Amino acid sequence: MSIAQWPPGEGPRDKLLLRGSAALSDAELLAVLLGTGCRGCNVLELARALLLRFGSLHGIMFASRAEMQAEAGMGAAKFALLQAALELARRRALEDLQRGAVLNSPEKTRHFFSCHLSDNSREVFSCLFLDSQHAVICCENLFWGTLDGAAVYPREVVSRALQLQAAAVIFAHNHPSGVAEPSQADRRITERLQAALLLVDIRVLDHIIVGRGQQFSFAERGLL
């Protein structure tokens, strides 16, 4: 039975309008976004099949075009819808961290870096530069690496922080493997960065590692 034949209020879109988006399951939200199913498969069944195939919403949103279009019912138009939704989430997160915004929410920071870094297939090391009131100066990607890691140079980080007259910084990098736990190399470079910046009176507030659907905070774990 197609969703159009369901009783009023039972379909995902009706449910969202009546009860709000928080009342919907992952499959129902995805069904609203996709809009239509395919022959022999309504949109909710398609959404459930995609979640089973890719393992999670994260897996779906970051699947390649070739991977997505290999699935029955998923053409270029639906892939474009998913990419547009992902980009809207990124831009919404960025709005909260525009220049001059005071950083007062660890959750907001983690969400921003999750959107900013999680779709990279190689490691990227980013830095959020803050003034003395913890207002955002800018966020920059400073180093790029391979699947296994990125070389990070404390001297370049210190130089850029001084150029921007930053009083504090928050570091972040992604783990393309999907595991957010820090490696020994991550711990060592964090210590080196913290020591180098301390010499010029710049505080390291946190170092966030972005994995697949998860983040690790050095500050929250008492490692800074």
C-alpha cells in the first residue's frame, strides 16, 4: 500500500505536521525528505532499506553518488536532495559560529566541527581562533593529511594565532576511520601545541576529534 492510501495523520509528512519533527523516527524523517518511493516499495520502505544498507543516517548522508544511485529508487534527484539537506545543516551550524559570536556552548562547537569535518576522506586539522572574550575570530583548516593522519606543525599554529591576535583556540580534526578515540600521536601533538601556545599566552580550550557519528573532547575527558 502506498503512503497516499494510509489513513489521514498516519503518513510521515502528516505525522510531522501534527506532532512535530521530533516525533518521527529516522526512517520517517528520511521518508519525508525523499518524498517518493519506487515500484513495489513505498517511500517509508525505501527509507528503511537505505538505513539497513548504509547502517545509519550518517552512512546515508555521506554515501557517494555512485553508491546511492546503485540503490533501487535512488536517482540523481534524490541524491541531490540528500546533499542539499547536508549542506543546509553545515551552514546552519556555521551561522552559530560567525565572526564575533561568543562561544559559550561546547555542544554547539562539537556540532559545528562534526558538520565541518565528518565528510572528509582524509584527515583535516582545523583551528577555531577566539579573542579574549571567546568571541569567534575565524575557523581555518590548517593541515591536510592522508587516511592515517596529518602532519601538524606547532610553529605554524602559533604564527597564525599571533597574526589573528587570538587569545584562545580550539583544535579539531577528523578520523576518516570513524573511530573518535585519540591516538597516542593525537595526545602528543595536543601537548606540544598547548606548550607552544602557552609561551605566547594563548589558551587551548579544547581539542575535538570527529568520528562517524561521534566526537571526543580532550577538555571533557580532563586531558587539557
